Amino acid sequence: MNINKNTLVHVGIIILVLIIASNIYKRQKDILRDLKKKENSELEKNKVISNINQLEKLLTSYRPLFVKDNSLLITTISNIARETDVKIISFQPRNEIKLPTYIKYPVDLTLEARNYHFLGRFLSKLESYAQVFVVESLRVASPISALAKGKESNLEVSLSLYAVSLLKE
């Protein structure tokens, strides 16, 4: 009977140890499942952060294309006019217009060009320049009296445009 008692105690201890081990295993399995969920969630967050980072780099690469202030705008337009042999008669900057993500720097220009080809070169250079310029309106006038006499005269051009500058965040 002593042997049966010992066997029963050993079997009881083994069953108790198996129950404890099973509970520990279940808890560890639950912890492991939660960690895997957190890992997947963090991987998704990392993908989103990586995409945001790439977009910020792309935006930063475009930032130099935008005008910083009116003094650079004046210099840029003057240089383009000089390169294309167009004379600036008047340059009138207007008040900047602040929008949620960018600023418009509007300018009214009066130009004098020898003919439409020179004006076309000026506008082409302005449009293809690295900074962003948008022409709002263009009016071309040629003195009729000079044309009637068969003389070639310069074109007088009134131009409204604006440059764009992104706001710093």
C-alpha cells in the first residue's frame, strides 16, 4: 500500500506539474500572439512613415524651384528680359497673396519688345525657368501710326504674372 500511496502522490504531482506547465504555455502563447500583432502594427506604421519621408524628400527637392521673395523675383525677371533683348519699362510688384500652402507674388510689367519673336522668347524663357511663374494676363499694343507709314516699331506689352513660393512648415 505504501507503494500505491507513493505512486498516487507521484501521479498527482505529475498531473499538477502538467496543469501548471499547460497554463504557463497558454499565457506565453497569448503573449507571443499579442507581440506578433504589435509587430505587424509597427511594420505598417513604418511603411506609412517611410512613405511620408519619401514625400517630404520629394517636396524638399522641389523647394528651390519656388521664389523666396520679391527681390529675387525682380532679379530673375530682369535677367530673363536682358537675355531675350526685351526692355522692361515698368515693374510694379503688388501685395503678396498668402494661401494655406503657398504665397503668390504678383507683378505688373510693361515691356517693350522689337517684335513678336522677341516677346515669344521672353515668355518661353519665363515659362521654362526653374522657378514657377504663372502669366495671368497679356496685352500687346503696337503703335498704329508707325505701321501705317511702313516703319517697324516696338511692341508695347502689358503683362500680369505671379511667382509661387511654398510656405515653410
